[in-house]
Amino acid sequence: MTPLVPLTRPRRLVPGDRVAVVAPSGPVPRERLDAGLDILRGWDLDPVVAPHVLDRHPVFGYLAGTDAARARDFQEAWCDPSVAAVLCARGGYGAQRMTDLLDWEALRAAGPKTLLGFSDITVLHEAFAVRLGLSTLHGTMIAAHGFLKDEPTRAQLRDTLFGPERTRVLGAPTARALVPGTARGVTVGGCLALLASGLGTPDGRPGVPGGILLLEDIGEEPYRIDRMLTQLLRAGWLDGVAGIALGSWRECGPYEEVRAVLLDRLGGLGVPVVEELGFGHCETSLTVPLGVPAVLDADAGTLTVEAAVTED
């Protein structure tokens, strides 16, 4: 397989930029949406809310409106030339149901812009990489607890969106080597459950050779984490991976049990692995660009990435 290559990055945001807030997955509480919009306005951004963000599916209450409505919101936001970034309000479940309803040629014609989200939004990160060759941001969402309540999470996201620095060193006090060593590659990944469920779909990659793979999840017991990692291993999806950065495993049982599974399933790959790097479903959560060159130093507990955005 051909090693992963860097993807096209969007331009950095500037004060006055219009940003669209969408809900591709689960329903969004109004009070949390309003609080998130106030923060964006405080950053001198001009947020516009897609028409169906506050909808709830008439039958499946875990979805923010119908598949067609969520897909239409997303596509109209992305294709609007006045919009500089599309920011997801929350995760949950539902992105897989709407992905094939999107007009990918129209999305391609709209050009690069920022896409922000994580968890269920992993589906869109993968689709944008595979179908469009665009870099995206794995980071907190506008109605998420971390964005609303945790200042370090907000500050690092803001710096990522607006900052022109060429490289950034990402780390956390908890980060340490699960498997020592240093690796170079292109960032890829997200939520383990969504990566495993993407196998065999139109956006499912055959593998991530040369990738610095990000993995995290929430609410999965150790045996299910074992099953999903084993599925990826048996499918050959991890063949040639350069290094692995592990984020949070909130509500996945005692961490020592999770850690034992991660070491058992990933330790034999012979690549550096850093654990508890501080991204994903954790209180203070790093925003990590996907599709950019990076250096993983497991011994130092750091991931050094190229800037998520360009200066133009």
C-alpha cells in the first residue's frame, strides 16, 4: 500500500469570519448551543446556525433530525462561499447515515475550509480525507462540555484555528510511553468504534501505512476495545502504521484493564505508542489536525504537528 501523504489544509480564520454550526449526528440542547455561539462571537467570529441543528428525528430520538435534513444542512454550509469553517455542534451517532447523501463533487468544488469535530465526526474526517484529500480538525465541538466549561480546551482550539505557527508540540501531563520510540508520519484516525465500523464502506481505507494513528473512545468495555482492535489487525488495517497516539478511554472501565488490552493488541506492532496524550472524551482535550506531517516521541510524551491551517 502507498504510504499516507499530507492533505490540503484550509486557511486560518481571521476576526469577522463567518462560521457555520451543524449537527450531523445527535440532537443538540438549545442552552448548550446558545452558550457555544456566545463563545464564538467572543472570538469575533460570525456564527450562523444551520436550519435543522435543533431538530430531533420523529422516530429515532438519538438523531438530530432526518438523515436528509442533516445532510442538506451540512452540504449547504460547506458549499456556502461566505462560510470559512464548518463546526459540528456535537457527536453522538448519525454521521454514517447521512454521508452517502452528500454531493461529494459539490463539496469538492467548494474548496478547502475548516471542518471541526470528533467522536462520531470521525466518519466525516475519514470521508473528507479519502474522497476530497482535505485535512480536518479532530477537536472539541461547539455544544460539548469541554468547549463550554474548560478554558485550556477552548484556548488551544482558538490558537489552532487562528494561529499561523508552522509547527505545534502537543502533549499532556498524563502522556507517557506505552511502547518507547520516535516515529514520523501523517496524522490519521479518531474514534476507534467509528474506524472499525468504517471497514468495507466507501470511505473505509484499506490501511494507514506511514500514519501516526490517533485512537480514543468512550463507553466501550475492555473486551469490546479488544474486539475492535483485533478486527483492525485481522483486516490488515494497521499494517505499516508508523506510530500510535492514544487519547482518552472515558467510561471504558478501570484504565489498567484498558491499558492491558491496548498493550496486548498494539505492542506487537513494533512501533512507538504513547498513551493518555490528552485528546478525545476528556475534560481538557487537545485539538489535533488530521492529514498533516507529525513526529511522535513516545518517550517525551509529545506529538509535534505541522500547523493545521495556512496563512493565506
